[in-house]
Amino acid sequence: MKLRTSIAYLLSCLILLFFISAESNAQTGTIRGSVYEKETGEPVIFTNVYLKGTTYGSSSDVNGLYVISKIPPGQYTLMVTYLGYDSVSMAVEVIADEIITHNLYLNKASVTLDVVNISAERQEARTETKTSVTKVTPKEITAIPSVGGQPDLAQYLQVVPGVVFTGDQGGQLYIRGGSPIQNKVLLDGMIIYNPFHSIGLFSVFDTDILRNADVYTGGFGAEYGGRISSIMDITTRDGNKKRFAGKVSASTFGAKVMIEGPMSKQKEAGGASSSFVFSAKNSYLEQSSQIFYKYINEDGLPFNYLDLYGKLSFNFGNGSKINLYGFNFTDNVNNYKTIADFSWKSAGGGTNFVIIPAKSAVMIGGHAAYSKYKITLKDNINPERTSEISGFNMGFDFNYFLGRDQLKYGIEVLGFTTDYFFINSVGRTIQQKENTTELGLYVKYKKTAGKVLIEPSFRLQWYASLSTVSPEPRLSMKYNVTDRFRLKFAGGLYSQNLISATSDRDVVNLFYGFLSGPDDLPDEFDGKPVTHNLQKSQHLILGAEFDLGRFITFNLEGYYKNFSQLTNLNRNKIFDDEKAPNEPDLLTKDFIVEKGDAEGIDFTMKFDNRRFYIWAVYSFAYVNRYYEDAHGVLQHYYPHFDRR
């Protein structure tokens, strides 16, 4: 009943907002289209598209799409400006109640300019509420020194504020007090359960085919759900639509190859086209280290991996598109420190798409994917440990552009199966095989009122296996004090079901398994009843941005994350719950309840004038965790990713 009432309330709000948006667009016109690089046909993201001499404008999104709405009828000059490309302008006529499409094609600039009149990055900083998010493109990844001659997202993330990386201890990522299980990684809308190789220097993503990665370290909007700490949303680029091309590279760490090209070329400007891109990268460090890195280990380094990714893209003249993709990632650590063999493999595939109806102001996006992951650990002492997770996720997003305002809403469904087997140090078997389904509904509205940007959002998350509904309001705001100085805020409520098969008290644990949230948690924790089985957190972030001159940007953020309920594997279980009803929960339960918090300050300075790139970061943070001992007394500990 509670779920039905919540859904009915959310749908009522969406219907009301729809009619308000329809009325607000009356007697005005809309210009929309896509921005492409003329040489390759690849979308150009985050470009400035505006009507010259007016305040009407927009930025292209991660698919190169732009929309300028609520324009009074009349004659205008449409312009697009982006660093590294020649500016483009064209005359357009806006007609009331009409939607016109203009695709724009950019040529790379013959003369490199140090600055353009309008910076897309600066413009976005003024018009978007982005808080605690770092945008990463191949340009940024290749701008920093790389290890082994192979620039990689994993290496770049190690200099992102608030991020702690474990290196060759499994390549795990901890973001602002959140453990890896609390970080959601999306690749073209598909869930990736382990994005980093065991050596810690390389991810499963090939930099040559990346388009953009948004790293949300906290305070993310309602379009994302199912995690309580952070989101990493990664998008790959399309293949070259004009010609066949390829790239081969090798180093002492490994080699990779990338090929791309058109399947059907665009016959005319604005016509349909299709393309492909395929990437393979392999590590032979296990063999090459015996020659080049004997000073580290005479027997060589035990790491090797193979990553395969392919994508087909079909583009239509009006900006609609559909992508099909698939991947296979493997990782092996042989005879790790002479005591264990460790491996994991991941595979999956899916589709994402953008639909732009001819006579409607809405943009429809969607995705559907399936992925699976299996991890295995064999050592000389304990039985083999295994963990598997597999599942699907699919969703639809609806986006309305209302002048400087924006309405977005959508639905997401996912289901996954977990299969876990482990025998702990006292010989107790911990085994779980579960199926679960989650449903998420969300709505987000961005309002621009003078110098103030307000972006409230709301997510309703239903966890079928736990019969629990989680309402999650969120809010993001920004105040443009001046054109160069901005204040910002973000906060919200978050929940998740998925838990880790390792404890936050473990310093090193290569085996990182996955479990569904259990339904047999202790009845009480910290003197209070445990009323649900979800993990939950609350985020609060305050920050400021300052642009110094043309090339320097400072960003300062203070944050607080309250992990009000966490589920952790119980390493102290020695009795079966049914056979020892009088023993404390710490000795009988498979899982225990904990809580914690994280607070800190992140500072970033960025200097970029094309000739020089400087990225300076400082982070200061406290991370705390609390659990109950066998006597019910609350104990405090610092997890190994605390950096005080």
C-alpha cells in the first residue's frame, strides 16, 4: 500500500509538471540538433551553442545533442564555439510552436588559439549545479604522467580529490569514506562490478575509446540509485564514421590495439550513418617483468589481464541513435606472494539509445544490458572461495528543455543473482544464493532564477527481496555571486541492498565478493531497534568555485557523509544461530550492523592553457566506523582507507 501511494504521488507530480512545461513553451520556438566533428563524424561534447547577441544558449551533452527552447519568433544567428575548433555560424528563423533541427559540423582550427570568447567549461560551471563531480576526458587522462607509457583512467583517479586507491592490493577504490561496494560504476549505462585490475595501475577501459567519465564523489542526483557513496558514469565514443582507422601500441607492461570505421557512410549532411569500434588490450607483465623488473621480484610479477570491448553505432539524421555493445574482461594473479592464485572474469552486453520525436520537445533516452562477474581465490590453506553476481538493468529517461529550466524523469528496473561460498577461519561455512529485483522512479527539475540555480530531485527505490520502499529526496543548488565566484550545495538520502563479502576491518583482501542484503540482521544496534535491512547514508556538501584569470580555476568543498546503517560480514561467528539462541549476535549471525561517518575537505587547482596543464589536489578526511562487541558495547575503529 505504501508503494502504491508513493508511486501515485510521484506520477501526479510528473503529470502536473508536464502540463506546466507544455504551457510554458506556447508561442515560442525551439532549435535543436547535434554537434559533430566534420573529419570523423564523432559528436563534440560540451560545446557552446547560442544565438548571437542574445542570452539564449545551451551546451551539447555527452551525445553531442543540444536544445535551445522558449525562443521568441524571429531571425537569429546560430553560433557554436569550442576550443580547438573553428567557430561556425548560420542564419536561422524561429517560428512559434515549431521545432527546427540544425546539425552543426566543426573543423579543427588551423591556428591554435589560447582562448576563445566563451569557454564551454566556464559556461557550464555557471549554468549547472554540478557539485562533487569531476569530468574526465581522454585529454585530461593523457595530460598527466602515465605508468608504463599507457595513460589510464585508473591512474587519473588516484589524483581525484577524495579518492583513495589500494594499488596492487586488488585495485580497490574508496571514495570519501565509501568502500568499493558502495561505488556504482556504469559503462554506457551497463553496471560494471569490478572496473580495475589487480595490479591497480590499469582499468578495464581503453583510454582511446573513452568519450567522457563523470565521477560523482557525493551528493549525486536522483537519476542515480542503489549506492550510498559515489557514482562513476563512463561513456565510450562511436567509431569513425568517415574512414577506417586503427592504433597499435606496446610497452613493457602490455599491448593494445584499436580499430574503427564506417559500416555505412553518411551520404549527405544530416543523413544516416553507422560505424564500429573495437578495442583489445592485454598485459604480458608476468613474462616481461622477468626481464625488465627483476629488481622488484626475481621470479617476476604475477599479474596479467585481457580486455575486449566492441561497439556498433547507428545514427539517424534527426539526432536519434542506437548503440549495441559487448565486453569480456579477465584478470589473473598467479601464485600471489607464493601462497594463492586469484582470478576474476566479467562479461556482458547491451544497448542504449536516444530518440528525438519530430514534433515533440522531449528527448527520450534508454538502456538495457546484462552483465556477470565471477571471482575465485585458491590458497594453500583454505578451501576455494568463489563469488558470482549476474543481472540485468534497463531504464528510460525523459528530458524536457524549458528555456533555461529543465525537467527530467525516468524509471529503472534491475535484477541480479548472487552466489557466494566461503569457509571462515574457524571452519564455519557461509553460503548464500539469492535473487533480487529493484525498481527506481525519479524526477528532477532544474530552475534558473537570476543568479541562483535550484535543482531538487526525488527518487523512490523499491527493494523486492526486502519488501522495502526507500523515499530519497535530494537537492543541489548554486549561487553565482559574480561571473568568477560561485557558491554551491548538495545533499540527499541514499540507500542500497548489495553488500560486500569482506569486512571494512580487513587491511588487505584480494577476494572481494558480492552478496544480497540479508534479512536476518541483529534485532538491535547501539541500543535502538533495527527496523530495516538496507544500508543507508545521508550526504551534505558545501563548496565554492573561483576563476582566476582565463586559465586557472579553484574548487573547495567540505563534505559530511553519515552512514547511518551498514551491513558487514561477521568474522567472529562460531555458532549456528538456531543451535545457540542464548549466545550474543556477534557469535551467531552471518552479518552484523555497523554505522560510520566521513568528513573532510577537498581542494583542487586547475591550470589549462593548452600549452601547460597543471592539476593540484589536496584532501583531508576522517573516516570512522562503529560496531558492537559480544557485550553490546559500541566499539570504534578506523578503516584502512582512513587518511587522517
